[in-house]
Amino acid sequence: MRPNLPKTNALGQTPLSTRTIIPLHAETPLEDRRRRPLRDLRISVMDRCNFRCPYCMPEDKYHKDFQFLSSQQRLSFAEITRLARLFAGLGVHKLRITGGEPLLRPELPDLLGDLDGIEGIDDLALTTNGILLAQHAAALKAAGLDRVTISLDSLDDEVFRAMSGGRGSKDKVLEGIAEARQAGLGPIKVNAVIKRGVNDHTALDLVEHFRGSGVIVRFIEYMDVGTINHWQAADTVPAAELVERINTRWPITPVDPGYHGEVARRYAFADGAGELGFIASVTAPFCGACTRARLSSDGQLFTCLFASEGHDLKGPMREGATDDELLAIIERIWTGREDRYSERRAADGGGDKVEMYYIGG
């Protein structure tokens, strides 16, 4: 647990609110209509990215003239910290910084230092493509970051280039992972989105490379986040198929979840060389245990990765809403939540959905 530091905002000013809400919701957690508590907040700090992954931000759509958000349109660090503090009061204890690519946001360690001091937050993580991680890992750790997840879809140079839109370098990502380990950002997780016929033939290379290193590889089923990736069910390699492939080479056994709502199904190597994770949103939906909310870089609150629209928090905040008024808005949104897209994919599929780069994975 983090120390109980004085409740100041990102500018070191007096407390944002005098309302004492943590004890209240510790006894009566905020729940949605399916009795799922609010426990995790994923905060996008940047809509831009230095990759052009075809399944997320293809070059033909997000070209050099594409109009991303301006700095004024994005939430400031003080605004992010204020909202994170309010969410913590409603039961959130895990924060994850995402993008786009979050390491493109200038002075990001300053924000992490602010978030690290929030009472009730006991896990502060970041997801990155890893290209800039080597130069920032030590500063991120010093600011209060606990752990990091790196997106790495393949170790094959040609496949890596295809899946990153020709941007970046696999070796730079591996260098970032090494520096993150050196800085003490752990446990380190490597996320690989597996698409049939594109990188599924290189999945076992990732396992072999990181086995015994302490780095946890997690395979994510290719899914229909947003609308620009033109997802089809045939593109998805079921997690069970990958488990079978890996088990044939290196025997693995299931591991109990580390906490309620853990999205990855965990497996341990029988020889003690670490563990793997499988995120099977398509073939084994976990909507019933989802405790995540997502905040876009321009202050839209989303209650599902597959949502078609968000709820504006930036507008009321900049118009002078008090903390109690913002809390009422957040409470209304979460208690009205009914999302279960992955469980109803066949019935609800199609239609516009928010793109992944905008709210993070």
C-alpha cells in the first residue's frame, strides 16, 4: 500500500474536496447494474502514436495530415490527477496509463508522481509499444511507476515491420524491456495480438525467447475493437489453440487467478520457467467480471472497450463543476452500466465503435 500522503492536487494546492468518501465506498462499493464494482481506471494521455499498426492506426487513415487532438483539447495533468483522485474515492485502486503511445506525452513522469500520491491507489502501471522505453524507464520508476506492459507482436523482423506499419525496431523494443527490468519495473508483461495468417506462426518464438526470464508473455485474441480493422472471426486464433500448441512444446498447467476480475487466464510452465497469459475476449468473454473504466485523453469516460460513445467529464470540469458534482456524474454513469459486448458479439456485432488508439487497449 502507498503511504497516506496529503491530498493535494497536481499543482500542490489545497485539497480538491473535503468530502470523505473512501471509507463509505470501502463498505459499499460502487457497482453497475450487473453488480460489477469499479476497481480499475485506464487513462489515455495521448491519442498520437509513433507506430501505424494496421489493426489499430493504419497509415492510410492516420497519415501526416490527420488532425489529432491539440494540447488544449487533451486533459492537463492537474485535470487527470483530479479525476483519478475522485475515482479512487469511488473504489478504484489500480491505474494504468495508456495511449496512443503514452511516452509521447511530454513530462509524463510528472504525472506519474502526482498519481503515485493518491490515497487508495496501490497499483500504477503503463502500457507502451516500447520504442521509447529505454530512455525513460529509470525516470518512470523514480516517479512512482510500479510496472510496465510492452506491446510486441512478433520477434520476426519482417512480421514486426508489417504489424507496426513499418515503424520502429524490434531491437529497440527489446532494449526497452531490458532497461525496464534494470529499473525494477516489474513484473514486466509482453502483450502480443495474434492474427491468423499474419503472426500466429511466430507465437512460439516469443515464448522461447522470454521463457525463464521473468517476463510474462500474454497472447491476446485478435478482436473487433473499433471499426477500421475490418475484423472477421476467421482472423482470430482461439486461445485454446495456442495453449495446445505451446503445451505440446513446453508442458504448461493452469494457474488460479491472482485477483477477482483478472482478464488473462494464467498458465505456468511445468519446469518452473515462469508463466504465460491468454486474453480470450472473443472465445471466452469475461464481461461478467469486468471492473474497468476508461478515460480518453480528451476527458471522455467509456465503460467498455467496445463502446460506441463516451461520457464527457472534461466539459463539466472546465465549466466549474465541483468534486461532488463530478462524483455524481461518475456514479450515475457507472451505476447505469450494463455493457457486455463480448458476450453478445454475435447479436451486437457491427456498427461504429470507438477506435483502440483513442482509449487504449
